[in-house]
Amino acid sequence: MEDTNSLIEQRRTKLAALAAKGINPFMNKVSLKELTGCGEARAKFERGELVESASVAIAGRITAYRDMGKSQFIDLKDVTGRVQVYAQKQALGDEAFALFSHLDLADFIGVKGTMFRTRTGEISIKAESFTVLSKALRPPPDKWDGLADTEVRYRQRYLDLIANDEVKRTFLLRSQIIREIRTFFHERGYVEVETPIMQAIPGGAAAQPFKTHHNALGCDFYMRIALELYLKRLLVGGLDKVFEIGRNFRNEGLSRKHNPEFTMLEAYEAYGDYETMMETVESVVKRIAQNVLGSLVVRHQRRAETEHALKEVRLAFAEATPFFIKSGEPSSAELLPKDRIEAQILATQEAVDLANLSKEEPSAIAMRVHGAIEATLSLLPVDSEKAELPRRRLQSALSTLQPLTVEKVIDLTHWRRARYKDLVCEKAGADWFELTPSERRRRATEDLKLSGDIANGYEDFEVTGAVFEKLVEPTLIQPTFVTHLPKELVPLAKLSPDDPTTVEVFECCINGQEIAPGYSEQNDPVAQRAALEQQAGGEQQKLDEDFLTALEHGMPPAGGIGIGIDRLCMMLLGQETIRDVILFPQLKPR
RNA sequence: GGGUUGGUAGCUCAGCGGUAGAGCAGCGGCCUUUUAAGCCGUUGGUCCAGGGUUCAAAUCCCUGCCGACCCA
């Protein structure tokens, strides 16, 4: 960045002026012994721990000042909060008071003074002396509107933290969440370990790895995609309860839910099974919610523009419907039966109209309208020029609606358990599993409109998987353990004794996302080898022989879980984007 | 990859064919209990880049670059 900017020049001039007066604008240290936090000083005064006229020393960044001529009000901020400093010319002396003209927003100063309350009731500190601690050469972001440019917020997160208090709050809470998790597992007798991030054979999940190279060893390594295989080696080694919180790296696309590096907790408990781990997940999440958020009910912020957005949607839909109403025209009628189109329009219109009157949760309304519009959209012929306008209208309606569909209340008091097959049948029809594979494929692609989600080469179980992923999972807002997954879907777990077509696995879904999978871990080395060989698809170099050798030494039966920490934070902290719970999310380099 | 949308002062944004704008920040004044302090004055721009249309382009069109959201 160029320094021709005049604001920066002015600050440099002030810096020089300070130096000319023999003041070091970048102090080596502040005596921390006597220092009180800014917000802490306020709180202590409020609680009576600091009385009127009590002496305090504080240090912080100047976030605002109100110059009254012979006196000034300065807001100082540190991580504990904000406090107002009252500086009088008379109290400080002319020379010291004059230094304020060399100070700017964002500079750091230390203040010694006494507690008092102003005429308007604000807890403040009357300055007796102050010290320049550090000069800022660049101006801070806007004091009212904060920093809005998403890219700058992520690239220069420090500015985001300075300008937006709720962002700071989010990350302070994330830290507490992780601390709470650690405490939980330590209290249960778990050992925290650290395992290699650079691995010769990245295993434990099906994902594309990142590749790196070791010069001295002259070989390639991969960044790990899961923690699993090393933690299981430790079970073999007799660490009966282990956990690790660490970064995984997956070389895949980026989205609202995906960052290439993300934080994962994995925990394994010998002599436990997936039931044990369900209890573990439920307990740890409840504990976090209670201790960090103070409630088992998580409310995701409702957006203010709800009514406005729904109005836009109605408008867009009204402009789009003529296309359907005149469905006698070949553009739409040639592809679909007229009565189906009309039924769809009626359903959509009903959903949109209902939004007008209903007193339901805005999120519920938004979701229903969203679904209806999506369904309508899927009826539009792809190649028709006439369909172009309605398509655009509906798509813009969808994007208007999108932010609303995530408003919700999550109640962590009750944790539902449901079988995978039952959930699929709810969405795909009670007879789903009695159909032939080709009938299933037809129903999924045509009736359920999943054609875009089901590739031609999909196996039968993958068709069912798509139904689950697209139709079931997003609706699982309240905590739900999905159990009895088909064995084809999860090759590395043990079969369920009561239904050998399924495995002892759960997926814990909250907030419409999979938050934590759990397993009765496979400890049969022969079965494990067979499963891994199949997964490797004949590429022997992908087989982690060392891990299989470990299993052959005997691994106790064990339950295991993984918890996606980032997604857990999204759920608990009401954030819609993974980038808002990761301090420095991955962006394209500048 | 497709759709939608955005890029204008340090920050947040308005302007959408006819002299480049506001608030905040900055600078100069006034003001000893203000708090989005106030009042008076004032500095600051490659309107993302390049091409085109036009008497005239920040504005309309095309191409590109960089974002955001949604879909895949």
C-alpha cells in the first residue's frame, strides 16, 4: 500500500512531533501489576469494589474522543471493554494537555486517575496523568457503520475485531467453547494427544488431500484429512481414552459450510460403543451451551427485513406466474403435463400468500416458500427463451429469501433418535425400500427432483444417500441422532446385531448440518483390511499397512466420535457462514 | 462452471446521461461533565481497468479484473 495517503502523512507528522518533544511513541512496556482492565474498572465500580475517587491505572486504544476545548472525553478500549476518560486541562497541566493534539483515534495510551461518575451517570476515570504507549499510523474503520467490506473483514481481521464488537464476541466465545470441550474430556479421564499432520498416507476419511514435500527425506507428504488412524493406534497402545483437537485439510471446494482447513475434535473410548458416544456428544454439547451461552436454547438472530423480503418474493412470483398461467403455450406444456404445472403453481401461491397472514416463525414460512419456489423453478424448461424471465424472477426471489431460511430456534434439551431408513421414508415414501433400484432412481430424479444431485454412475445406496443429504439433513434443525445407516455407506464400522444391513453408526445432525458422526469402531483387522482395500479401489499404495499392523496387535472395542468444531460454533453462535467462526478463513491470495 | 449482485473520498454509502455528493474520519477555529457531543470554516476523487455509443458517460453497451450471495 502506498503511503501517499494524506491521513497517514498527518499521523506521521504527529509521530515526529511527539519524538521532537522527547516522547517515545512506542513504549517498551507498561507495568502490568497495577493495571486494571478498561471494562473491568467499570464493572468493579458498578459492584462497589472500586469506590468514588479510588485510584486506577488503565491502558487501551482510543476509540472515540469528544473535545470540549479545555477538557476532553476519551473512550479507551481493551479486551475487557470500554471506559471513558475525562481529561481536564487544569488537572493535567498545559504541557501534558497539549499532547492530545498529537494523538489520534486508534492510538494506545495509559492513564492514571480516579474513578467517578459524570453528571449524566457514566462511570469514568478522571485523568491525573497519561502516557503515550503506541501510535497508530493508519486510521481505523468507520466508528458508526463499522467495517462492512467482507473481503477486508477476512483479510484484515484485526480491523474487523476493532470495528465490530459482535465479531470479537464470537471469537471470544469460540475460545471458551474449545476450553469447555477440553475440560469435559479431561474430567472424563481422556488423554489429550497430538498426532502427525504431515502423513505419508492420508487416511481415515474419503477426501482429496493437499500434497507437500520434505526436502531432506526426499519424499512427498500429505496434510492429514482426519485424525482417526493415529488415535486408533493409541488405543492399541493402551491409551484407552484419547482425544485430539486439531486441524484437518481437505483439498475441495469452498462454501458456506467448507473451509479447506477446519478444526476437528476426535475422541475414542475403549470398551465403549456408538451408544456411549451418543451420550458423550449430547453431554458435551449441552455442557457448552449451558456454561458458555447460559442456555440450552439457541436462538439464531432474526433479521429485521423479514417483511420486506417476503414482499419482494411475492412481487417476483407475481411477475413470474404469467408464464405458468398461459401454460397452454408449448414452451412449458410440451415438457410437462399441464395439471402438474397448475398444481405446483397453486401450491407455491398458497405458500406465498400464507406468508402474508401467518403468525408462524418467519423461518418456517421462509423455508416453505423457499421449497415451493425451488420446486416451481425446477419445472421450467431449460432451453426455452420464454422461461428466461420467470426463471430470473424466481431465482432473485430465492436469493432474497435465502437469509431468512436460517432463522431458527434450536432446543438442545431434547435429542431425538431416528433410524436412517425411517427418515428417508418420511421424505421419499413409505415404500421406498420395497422399490426396485431402477424405480428408486426414477422416483428420486423425477418425483423428488433430485436429477441434479444424482450422477448416472451412482450406486443404488448412493441414490438413497442423495435423498437423505438433500431432503432429510437440511430439515434436521433440532438435535437428532440418525442411526442404523446402511453398511455400504460407512464401510469402517461394525454391523448392527439387530439389522445386519446397517452399521452401528450415528450422525448427529443439528442446524440442518451434520455436526458429529460416531461409530462402534471396527477392530477386526481382517474386516478392516477388506474395507480399506475396497476404499482404496485397488491402489495398494493408499493402504496404510502400518495401521493394519497395529490392529493386528489387538485394539479394544471402542466407540469413536468426530465433532466439527467450526460447524458446532456456527450452530451455537448463530453464524451462517463458516468464515465467520474462523479468524482467518482461506481466501484467494491477493 | 451457471445465475443474481456489487466495485464512487481513509470508512459507510447516495448519485444511474448534463459542474463529483453526504455523514463519519482529517485539518483550522469556539466550547471545562460530553457520549453518534454541538456550532462555524475547510482539505480530500484514475467514480475497478480497457474499449465502444453519444454533442456529453460514474451513469448506457461490450470485454476483463476483484468480491459477495445462491445454485452446481
